Amino acid sequence: ILNTNPLISTSGLKLRGIENQKIAGTGQLGSLELDNTAGATLLNNISLTGNLTLTKGMLNIGSQLLSLGVQSSIISGNAFSVNNMILSDAVYGINGGVRKTVPAGAFSFVFPVGAYGKYTPVTYTALENTTSGTVLVRPVNQAHPTVNQSGSVLQYYWVIETSALSAFKGSLTFDYQASDVNGDETSYLGARLTGIDWAKIPGIVDAVNHRIAYPFPDAVNHLNGEYTAGIDSDIPDQVPLFISISSGAWNDKNNWQRDGGGEVPDGGPFGHRVRIETDHTIALTTNSRRVYTTTVNGRLEIGTTYGHNLGTVDGTGTIAMETNQLPAGKFDGFFSCVGGTAEYGGNASYTISDRYATFKNLIITGSGTKTLPNKNIAVCNDLTVRGGTLKIS
């Protein structure tokens, strides 16, 4: 189904069928009803000014952003569940999430979101709020990278971003699956990460119903943060920073120092903040490295390794890859006109990742053919071909 008319804002679509249906195009929709057990998939961001009705099936938003207007409700024809919800790819830095414009005053809204096989809704409850604003919910289907991955911590978290709220009092409630509990759930604290500091609150985790009710009894102007649960000792008070001191493999602890002093873990930083200094080259030689933030002012070589999540990425250095598999993470600050350089190399032929379309500098090296994705690409400074062939699709 293709909607290319930006004037379609009071009418809507009803999706019925026996096969998964696709939604693509630009503009706004008034309302959308899904009545298809095979579900529907978004192929780009969409906005609704009317209601979303989930009569039957899952609305798979993948990595797209679903925006709901101030008058929009989400209505369930059947009870929300793992088979009747908004499905996200639930990967940090990739998933767009669900954004709702909320009114001023007392208001409650359920975000019926989840990951594959998991229904993990978030409930926004405002007892007081003096201005209309937005609430964005992004579920992430893994333990938070900064906690003890194998400890007594929830193997799931939620990213919340809000704007224009004022003097908010109320709560956010997060429902999780028992299968994501590690360790002693009865000893869990609710936890919220803002900046580099974790706030941990006892007594807000319901271990019977698998729920975190995070309170805001005092007036605040935003609810931004990353929310999860676990025992106190497995969630740090502050996320440490590790800085490169020489070139070499990431997993060689001798190439790092901890800011402010202290030990570097065996295997190098994992679940921390990292900064690669100018003139240093750090190479990822093992798979599945996770960190909270990555600043690349020198050179980060990913090679053909995979399964990484680099968190929020910035800096003015170079990230070099030999496949089209850009790691998970939020690269908005790096892939920009004031950011760093992307280098695609290796001997294979492939189409480079289409997740970002703006580069300060883009370098093609190695051999084989590197093909630009089928979208508009902006290179702010230099496009350099040092080896192989660059093909425009």
C-alpha cells in the first residue's frame, strides 16, 4: 500500500488479508487499522493524525519511526500481546520507535511495543503536566551495555526521549518478560541512566508481575533516559571512560587506560565509554563488542568482525570497514559534515550500508566493486577512491 498524498490526514487505511502487507510512501495518514493475522510492515517513517487500531496482527515498524498525533489513540481489537502489538527491531541506534504527542494535563497512554517473541509495553502516566509535548519509546532487546552482562540484571532496557514537557509529575511503567530475568529478581532495583550516571531506586520492581514502576513525584521537565533493573552491585554508579594510549588490538588491555585511574578489564573495554585518541589505531579482532559511547578521533578498524554495538558514536577520526555491515549504534554525530571519515575497503564487492547518507569524507579502498546504495548520498568534503571500483547504483 503506497500513500504519497500529504493531504490524506482525515481518512485512513484498513489492512486485511492473509499475507504480510507493506506500507510505504510519504505524507500523513488519518487512521490505520490492521486486521490481518499475518501483520503489516512499515518500509519508511509514517505519521498518523487519527487512531491506530490493532484488530489482529503485529505492526512491524522495524527500524522506522511511527509518530502519533495528539488526538491519536492505539486501540486493540483483541488484548495486546506478543501476537497483537507494535513490533520493533529493538536494536540500539537503529530502531526508530514510537513517538506520541501528549496533551497538557493528566493523561495516560500505553505504548504496546515489543521485540520478536516479547511483549514489553510502556505506560506513560501524567498526573500533572503543564504543556503538550512528545514521548518517544524505543525498546532494546539486550542487557544494557554498561551493566554486568551475566549478573543479576534484566536482559532488556528501554530508551525514552521526551520534548516540551513541563512540570511533569507521574510515572513510567515498564513491563518485561520473565525470560529476561537474570538472577534474583526480588532484589532488583529500578534503574535509569542519564548522561553517565545511574540512578537506582529500591521498591519499584514488581517481581510477581515483572514490572518496573518508575516514579516522578517531583516536577520535572523531561523523562529522558535508559531504563532497566537489576541488583545494585551489577549496575555501576557511573559509566567509566577508557582512553587509548597506543595502537593495537581492542582486546589488549595494555592499549587503554581508565580515566581517573583504576584497572582496565581483561579483554579491553566492554560496556563502557571509550575514546580513541588522534594518531592511535585500534582494531576490533573479536566479534560482539558492546560499549555505551565511542569517540573516534584516531582510527577504528572493524575489518570483517561483526555483532558489535558501539552505542552513541562521534569524533573526527576514521572508521574503517571491510564489509557493508555497519555496527549497531547511533552514528548521527559521526556521519555528518562535522564528524569523521567512513572508509569502505577489503577485497569483496558489496553495496555499502544505506543507514546514513551524509559523510564528511568517504574513502573507497581495497579491491572489488563498492556500490553506493540506491539513495541520495552527500559527501561534504572529499570522496577518495584509493583502490577497486566505486559504482553508483
